[in-house]
Amino acid sequence: MAGLDVLRSLDEAKLINPQRSEGGHRRYSRYELRIAARARDLVDQGTAPDAACRIIILEDQLAEALRSNEQKQEQG
């Protein structure tokens, strides 16, 4: 899958929300580019694009839950 296809898939899945330049070009943050690279790795390994998006969402949710749990343990 080409890089632009991955970016479009991520945009459609609402994993990334690029800003637009005055000329209408998409502008991606470093975080969004990191997500795109992860998606591309998964797709290159044979994962379907929609499944890659779901995996990334779950990885982000897990990372956030782990951070939240760690903060709660530090406070308590």
C-alpha cells in the first residue's frame, strides 16, 4: 500500500486529523506521522488497513490506561 493510501485510510478512520495549509495541503504533526509509520509497518506485514487502524487505537488506549494506572499508584 502506498504511503498516501495509508494516510488517507488513517484520515478516514479518524486516527489522524491533519491541519490544512492556506493552499489546501495536508500538514501532519509528528505524532500523526508516527501513527502513519506504525500503520504502514502493520500493513507491510500483511495486516489489513482497517485492522491496522484498530490495532493502533487499541495500543493507544492501552498506553493511556497504563499511564493513568501509574499516576494513580504514585498518588495513592
